[in-house]
Amino acid sequence: MNSAFTKVSNLKVNRFSKIAITLASSTFFLYTLGQAPILKNFLAGAFSCSG
């Protein structure tokens, strides 16, 4: 009974940490992309052309 409970809690923690790591890495990635002037111009051109 106890081991089953710890398994479930470990699963929840692992899932949460995976989501947190993914969010953190994607935020950092987007921030890094935003710092690059070439990509900034490319994105601005892509969004202005689509409208």
C-alpha cells in the first residue's frame, strides 16, 4: 500500500518537473530568439506579410 502511494507521488512529481523543465527551456529559447536581431527582423517581416 505504501509503495503504491510513493509510486503515484513520484509519478506526479516527475510529470510536474518535466512540465516545469519544458516551460523553462522553451521560455529561455524564446528569450534567446528574441535577442537575435536577424530573427527579430525575420519574425517582424513574417507577421507583417501575413496580415
